[in-house]
Amino acid sequence: MNQSILFSDDVQWNEETQTILFSAQQMGNLIQCHVAISWLESESGGVIINDADALRVFEEYRFDVEEQAEALIEDEEFNASGEIIIN
């Protein structure tokens, strides 16, 4: 894992986008990251029916989520708002 990218524990559910929002820091820059329910369902092989399920699955697959986010950050795959989206 690249030590220049640090992930915080500030995980929250975003009802509007149906994603889990978390943040990373690279060279002092705060990067907002989103992981879609569909990605979590694909990874877990289960169905997410509410925010509590989404947060639980996120925690179970946190290492995989952070690894995916790290790869996207390193490849500079930011959206127009400067965020990382894992679909």
C-alpha cells in the first residue's frame, strides 16, 4: 500500500447518491471518495437493503475499497468535482 495516501475513518452514508462517502489524504490534499452500493454488492455477493447494511459491508470490505480508491487516485481518475467514484 502506498504510504503517501492515507484513509480516514470518517465513513458516512449518502442517501442522495446511494453511496458510502469516505476521505483520503494525499500530500495534504483531502480527496472525497464514494463507493456505490452496486460495487459493494458485487464484491460481497449479497444484497444491500438499507444504510446499516451498506455501512456493515463497507467495513467488511474496507481494505478492498481502499485499495481500489488508491489505484484510482494514483491513476488520477478524478471526476469533474475532484472526487473518486468507485462503481
